[in-house]
Amino acid sequence: MIDSLVTFVIGMSGGSAALGIVLFTLAVRLLLLPLNVRQARSAKIREKLAPRLRELQKRWGRNPERLSKELSALYAEEGTSPFAGFMPMLAQLPFMWLMYRVATHPTALVGHDLFGAPLGQQVAGVVANYGLVSGPFLVFVLVIALVAAVAWFSTRQIKVSEEQPELMRKLMPLMPYGSVLAALFLPLAGGLYLLVSTAWAVSERAVLASRPL
């Protein structure tokens, strides 16, 4: 199935695997947009309800049954539920897995490159085959630098609540940089996928954050 999909993606992009990865990633992200809109709306509602949630927890914290009823009533009043944000996120996982498999296919990318850098090779392989002073290595450096820049913008969008544990407050701003670490070990095609996907995610969050509920 993945072999046929990769062949189809490359064929639809005129034989360019790099362009195929970019277009396929954008197409899937566009397909997921309605789910992300719902997830963003749920996040805004939770943020709006935070003061009232704290009040209820303080008032009924020793009565779990009453607290559960009050919380359910509060969420129902807003036309949502405590789990509304999780369903869109879970629904995205198969699509994310599919994008990753297309971008890191081990055989279909043989012979394909991005400005001379083999899409199927990791940075260590590029250094071993071409050296540090080479065009392919510079392509890798550029992709990783762009992934790092997108990760930085992503950290600026993170809102850390004071109610969260201290460890979580420290870790959350660092989490977007996981994509940089992944790009160092994935084939160049995987780094390209990460760049396109994370750049879309950052742009999407910025747009959705500016929209009313």
C-alpha cells in the first residue's frame, strides 16, 4: 500500500519526490483542517472556562461526584465536553503516520534528491559520502536550520498555565525542538516533511488564534 502511494505521489508531482512530499503533506494538512479548527475552538473554550473551573474545583474538590456533575453542566452550557479537544487530535494520528511513512520510504526515494542532496540519506551518510564542505551537506544544514526556526516560532505560541506542574511548565517550551532532533536523524525526506508540516501547524495556529470562538 505504501509503495503504491509513494509511487503515485511521485508520479503526480512530475517525478520529483521532493515536490511530491511537499504537496502530499500540504494536501493532508488541508484535509485535517476541519479537525484542527474544532481542536482550536475546544482549547479556547477551556481557556475561557478556566476561572470557573478553578472555582468549581475549589468549591467541590472534596465531593468528586458533585464536582463531576458541575463540570459536565458547565461544559454542556458551552456546547462542548472535557474530551472535545482529544478526539480531533486522535483522528489526526493515522494521517500523520501516513505522511511520515511516505516521507521516509526506504526504497522509493532512491535516486531522488533535493538540490543534489539524496532524499533517502541521513546527515551522517551525506557527510560520509560528500564531506562537510559540499552542496548536499549545506542543503541538510538549511533544512535543519529552517526546522529550528519554525520550532522557535512554535514555542512563542505556547501558553503555559501556572496551574500545571513545574516540570511541565519547563518542558513544554522545549517540546517543539523535538522536531529539530528528529531532523538530525531522519533521512532528508523526513526533514523536509517535518519542515512543511510544522510550518503549516505554526501558521495554522496563528490564524486560528486570531479567530473568534
